[in-house]
Amino acid sequence: LWEAHPDLVSVLCADAPNLVVDLLDGLMWHSQSVLNGKLRVNYYIQELYSDPESNPDAWKTPLSIFCLQGQPYMFMHPVLNKVLDMKWNRFGRNLFLSVQAFFVLLIGLFTTGFLKYGCSCETTHITIRMAAGGLSAVALLFLTYVSVRQLYLRQVGIVHPLGIARLRVPFPRLMLNPWNVLRYICMATTSVAALRENCWWPTSENSCVQGRREAEVDEGLAGVVVEDVSWDMVLLAVSAVLLWGQLLQVLTVSSQLGTLSFAIGRLIKQVARNLFIVVIIVVAFACALNALNDPGYMALDQAVVDLIRVALRVNTEDMLVVHSWALMFMLVFAVLVHLGMFSILIAQLVKGYDELAADQEGYSRMNRAFQCVEVESFLSVKTRRRYYHELGFDQPIEFDNGDEGPIGGIQCLEPATVRATEYYVPDRIMRCTGTASALDPWPPTREVDEGQAA
């Protein structure tokens, strides 16, 4: 079957997803006999695990195809779940946690050097900031190298910007993961922040290291007036949010919390789509208010800022002198943003969460499988071959004692409670007596006899 149809998984996921469960059922065998509360279960997963020698690209293995084209309920099947557990427990989890440990170290250095002691020019604190910047630069170079190499090897995925089918942009597979895009931006901003070390390169725009500022109290209407935000402050703010956000990926390790990590990724995508429309609405009404020449809106950039304040319900001094036509435009703007776009966003999120709630464990395992495939793609073919051959797929495995079966699988002793699951079929092997000779055909079944008689 696999030799004749090497693209079987891809075809089924795309054209006949309902048959995937039938395929997986046929790759599992349960014993009828129970011994000490356990029964034998054979999983014939050699092709699903994939031989690195014949398939060196981890993103073309059946597990990756299930991640990219499959459905969450498919990961609830014991066969696919066994493939995922074999890879996750053998190398995926350890390498994944190693990456998270790197970010924990980087977060500690960044928080200590840039935030807690950002205004200090002591040698120790400068060293901490340089260490954070150096680690970020190394990670940035590594991500850049992998992305360029994937483009060179044509290991890419097609992205359709704005959902336009005809607009096809090839992206390296590494950057198809939103978390990796955030990592790339985070490493870039942290590296630049370290290069702008103010103890070595003082600038006139900042009062202390990395653009710290002091607030000045004003007795006017605004209350508190602060100096303009510098680009150094923006770099630090972006780096802080993205670095701490990386810790959310640790949820993948937990089966119960893995769904939350997947939900956060979906939330970011849906919010990004709606914010794109909100930005267009803000700019459109800012241009309208700018055309009216109202005080506070005579500059287009100031009009955009004030509309954002309206959306966030943050009053400003200029709001007291807005004319009637400008107020009408602002009223329509507030209705569109608050009652329109935000309501649509909430409705989309509710629908998405209903889908997640219906199959939480499936989404959790699917998210874990995606992380596992990504980790596997960084391993060398030699390392992957070693893990593959350790499973002994070339050795035949027994059904019951003395009943030798085919090669290509592994045998597990599982609790007898699996007999209560929908996937349990006792001894699905059809056995026919007699010699195994081409001249001695199998006896016809009852269905064949009835068909011939008809």
C-alpha cells in the first residue's frame, strides 16, 4: 500500500479525511487474551514514523502532513498518538525545553540589565546587558541562517497575503510559525538595544541609559506631562513583551494547558485581522477631521493619535474645543470601532473557542505535534536515523505467543481498559488454513458465494 501510494496521507487528508480513521485502524492490532491486566497491542507505524534515509525533510513526513493538512480529531486516534509520543518522548520534549531554558536565561538577563539596572553604568550591569545582547545576536544569526538555507533548498510554504489566492509569497518553513516570527523580531530589538548602550555611546535625547525619562507635573488641565518617548524606550518595550510572551510556549508540555497555547495563537491571528481594518478606519476618519481644520486635528498624525484616544476613552484637552461636525465624525467612528469591529471580533472569538472546546485534547496534541516536527527539522539526518533504527522496525513482532507477525511495527502492553474504547477490535487478522501457495487460492467468503449465486 505505501509503496504504491507514497502520498497516501496527503491525498486522504485533502480529499477523503473521513477515511483517515479507517487507515489508522488497519495499522493497529489488539490481542484477545489479557494477562495480568495487560493485553498486547501492535502498532505498525514504520511508514508513519518515516525513514530519514528515504525522507530526509522532516516537513514531508506523514506526521507533518497531519499537522498541516489534518484535523484535530485525527490526533485522538491511538496510532497517530503513538507516533507523536514516540518522537516527543525520545527527542522532542528535551530539545523543546532546552530552547525554553535559553529564553528563560535571556529573560533574566534582560530584566536585570535593561529594566532593573538600566540607568546603572557599573561594570557588572553593563556586562549583563552585553550578555543579553550577545545571546540575542547569536540567536538572530541562527534564525537568519536557517531561513536563508530553507529558501535555498526550497523548503518553503506558500503564504497568501490578505487571503488573496492569486497572491503567492514563498516563506521559509521556519517563519510559518508565528512564534518564530516573534522570536526573530525580539532578538533583533534586543540586539539593537544592546548596541545602543548609553554608557558607551551617550545620546542627547535620553536622560539616562536606554532612554529612561522623568515625569514633570503640570498644574494645567492635562495633569501630568511627560517627555516624548524615544526609540530606545520603544525597543525595550517591544523586547520585554515579546521575551515574556515566549514563556507561553511552555504550555505545550502540558496536555491540559496545551490547548491554551493554541488558542492564544488563534487569538493573535484574529485580532491582527480586525486591527488591520480598524487602522484603515482610524486613518480614514483622521483624514476627515484633518480636512475640517479643527483644533488638535490640523496635523494628520495628531488626528490619528486623538482618535486612538477616543477609541480607548482617554480624554484630552483638545476634546473640549471640538466643533459639531467633528463630533459627528467622531461619533460615527466610535460606533464603527466599538459596536462594529469589536463586536465582530468578539463573535469570531466566541465561535473559535466553541470549536476549541469541542476538541480540546485534539488541538493540544496537534499543537504538540507541530512543535515536535519543528524540533525534528533541526536534527541532522544521522541523528534521526539513529532514533529510527533504535525502534527495531526491521524485526518481526508476534501477535500472540508463537504466532509471528510481519515487520514494521512495535508492540506495547497496555491496560485491559482499552477494550472499552471505540478503537478496540479483538484480533482483526483473518486466518485461513492450508498451504501458502499461489496454486492454492484462499477459500471464497460467504459474500463472494452469494454474489456469484446472484
